Amino acid sequence: MARASRTDWARVAAMTDEDLEALIAGDPDEGVYADASPPSPAADAAGFVAIPVDREVLAWFQAQGPGAAERMAAALRSHMEAQRAAGGA
């Protein structure tokens, strides 16, 4: 059974560009993945795996335009590298 979205789409639709800019500016995660880059060709040669992704997350990446899978992979890699640099596993 699919989980219902908790997004208040009516509120989102009523927002002005200024409202959205203010939300983005106040987002503590804004810019976290600014340095993310697509995987290297060597990573492509290693192959791909299928992983479950929340539909809302997938829709958000797809709404950014072509290359959603590449941006998702870049965001995951950037997070992994940041964790490694911070001494994480």
C-alpha cells in the first residue's frame, strides 16, 4: 500500500516566488550537495544496482529535469564522501 503524501500541495501552489526563496534561504541543508558531481566513467563500468527510493524523493529529482538518476547518485556519493571525511564509516 502506497503511503499518502503529507505535502500540503494547496499551500505550495499558493506560494509566491518570494515565499519559496525565503524557504530555500532558511533551509539548513541548502547547498549541502553543491559540490556533488556525477559518477566517473569508471564507476559506470562497475555496474548499477536497484535500490528502493521514496516516490516523493524520486519525483523531486525528476522535477529538476533530465539526469535525475545521475544527480541522485552524485548526491549519495557526496554524502558518503562527507561522512568519510568526518571520520564516519
